[in-house]
Amino acid sequence: MSDIPGTFHLLAVDGNARAGLLHTAHGPIETPIFMPVGTAGSVKAIAPDDLEAIGAQIILGNTYHLYLRPGDDLVARRGGLHEFNAWRRPILTDSGGFQVFSLEGLRRITEDGVEFRSHLDGSKHFFSPEKVISIQRNLNSDIMMQLDQCIGFGASHDEARKAAELSARWARRCREAYPAGTAGNLLFGIVQGEAFPDLREMSARALMDIGFEGYAIGGLAVGEPKHIMLRCLRQLHPILPGNKPRYLMGVGTPLDILHGIEEGVDMFDCVLPTRNARNGTLYTSRGKINIKRKEFAEDDGPLDPECACYTCRTFSRAYLRHLYVSGEILSFRLNSLHNLTYFLNMVKGARKAILEGRYAEYKARYEAMYPEEDPLFDEPEA
RNA sequence: GGUGGGGUUCCCGAGUGGCCAAAGGGAACAGACUGUAAAUCUGUCGUCGCAAGACUACGGUGGUUCAAAUCCACCCCCCACCA
């Protein structure tokens, strides 16, 4: 099998769920995959050796944040992000497209790009599609994302169309700034179009005309009802090319991810395991728990009896509660270690299940753990 | 012994006649978090009640007043400085 960066081997299919292998300049990643988020070049509270120990294969970095601080040129002089942060496995960088959404009020969009005011010091910066490629090449990320305009749920069809069309034009400029095969970095396009099927299809086809090493689905999990995401994934499944990886950006909860896998998505990233860990919400084989709750004050049992991570092997719920309530730094590390292990293991188990042709059964076990998060719950008349 | 300052709801602390069950912070107890402006944010926080409302509360006792955490008298504590 070829291991040229960008090569995607589809190893098994179970329903629409896929198990594959994606080659990058820093080694292969097994899909489906969950990618921990390390916005500022660090998965918060977790060192690279821990990430490796819990089975992380690829992490995220963020163009906007690393450009502002310490500066992508500085990172380039250090030999790229992998040398700088000592994570030698694959890295995917987001383009700043999400900040177009999350920093609304601090940015202005034009045809040529986005003008940001830094959230750090208020200074003005301009991101064009070409600039974003240049930054990501300085970072030397294995998977670069096009600049896109991510919008929240509730936009009109007209607004959503404009954003999707602009994103498609930016996609072409990103591709032209970095033609396929220029170097070992891969470039992914991002499907936009909000909750509108016609726009989603238009967006996907525009990207396919341009041609990318992978296709991301953006603009989901931004406040829309759960069934909309599912509908969108089902719609896109037969449209997107079968031989390229698909990445559902920013998703999500355990069940969101398992539904995504079921609909043919290969890659996921989300801040949920790390942010929730820092805020005390922990994922267990019996569902979510908030470790700060009084009921755990004298609970000598492990966080999750079915988890083999360092946190669960070593500490009691009572101690973890104490660390959280006391604001101890160790709380962030132990909780993050556990939540990441949970997400990583869940997706690893999904891959195994697909390879063995029993994905539906595997997913059903998780659905039983999170009855309140059924994506069909808010679906209108089926 | 003298002079000055002070005792407020679990804690700190604002409040000098009604708009006070009483600012603000903390603690406590819950909840949220989806391509990280997040070690963040939100709610509750005297008792009873679904509520309207009732009751109990600002060191103690008594008083002034239609009305007192706020004014007066005495008493009990605490702090600073002086002797």
C-alpha cells in the first residue's frame, strides 16, 4: 500500500461507517479518529508523552491563535510546530474560519478575506485565503484547512448562500496557493451551507470541482437541533467522494461522534473532552457526571470502574472532587487525561467494530448511556 | 484609666430614618459547555409557601418615631493610640 501523504486506504465498510488509514507526512492515522484540540500548540494540561500514552494519533492547532502568538514565522524558525511543541505525530490546523464565527464583533468580512481585531491586544490583522495557507505552511501542519466563513444556526437562506459561496471562492484561492502535491501537507476543503440541503450540495460540488485531499463538513454543532446535523450528514454521504477522508469539524458529544461515524465520517475534533474536564464534567461508562457534586465527597470508588486510564487506576472520586473544588492544577490534568482517554477509546472501539462488521451493536451500547442525547429526540415528524 | 474607631444575614464587607431579607465579594449547592476570547459562564443562596404573603433577622436591653440596621440612653464585647 502506498504511504504517500494524502493516500487514503479504505479498509472496511459497515453500513455507511468506514474504517481507513490516512497517510500524512508525520505518519498514518487510523480512521475513524478523534483529534484532541490544542489551539495554542498545546492540548491544555496534557503533555505529548501523555497524549501518546492514551493513544492520540493526531492533534489540532489553530492558525489564528498561533499567528497572533507566538507568530507563525517564529514557529517556522523553530522548525515548524512539531519541533516547537515536541509532538512528532500528525497535526491538523484549523484556518481561523471558526474564529470568523466565534469572534463575531471582532472581525469584518470582505471578498478578499477577514479583518480581525486581536482578542489579545485589539490590534488589526488580515487573513486572506493565501495568508492562511502561508501561515499553515509555516506551522508545517500535516493537514491544512481552507479559510471559510462559518456561520451560526438561524441565518437566512440568503445569508447562508453568500457564506457558502464565499467559502467556495476562498477554497479555490487556497487550492491555487497550494496546488495538490506541492509538498507533503494536505489541504482540506470545507462544506458550508448551514441547514439548507441545496446549499450543502452546491458547496460540496464546488469543492469537489476544485479537488482536495479531504472534505470537511463545517458549520454544524453551532446551535442547530440535532436532527439537522444527521440530515446533513445523510445527504452528503452519497455526494462526497468515497475515496477521500471526511472530517466533521468541531463535533462533538460522544453520541454526535458515533452518529457521524455511522453516516460515513472519518475524522472528528472537539474541545468538549478537554474543556469539560477543566469544568468538572467527566464522561464515564455510565454517562456524564459532574465531579464537583457533593455526592462524590466521600466516594472512594474509581471515577469509572471500566476505564483503565491513569486517573481511574490511581485516584478516588473523593480525591478528584477535592482537587476540582480546591482549584488544584492537577485536577485539570487528571480530568483531561480521563476524558481524552474516553473519547479516544470510544472511537478506537468504533473502528474495531467496523472492521468486525458489528458497528450498529457497538453504537447501541453508547446510546443506552446517553438516553437524553438521542439526536432523533428533537426530530420533527419522521 | 483616657481618646478615637468598631460589632450587619455561613465568612469578609457596603449600608446612617421608609425604595432593606439588606450592595459587592467569597464559601456552599446546582446547571451549562461541540473547528477553545473558556482553570469560563449561569442560577440558587434567612424560614415556611406554587404564589400572593407571613414570620424571624443587623451585639444586648429599653426608648423616640406612622416607620429603626440606621436616631437616643444604658450595658456587653473587639481594635488602635495615649497614660
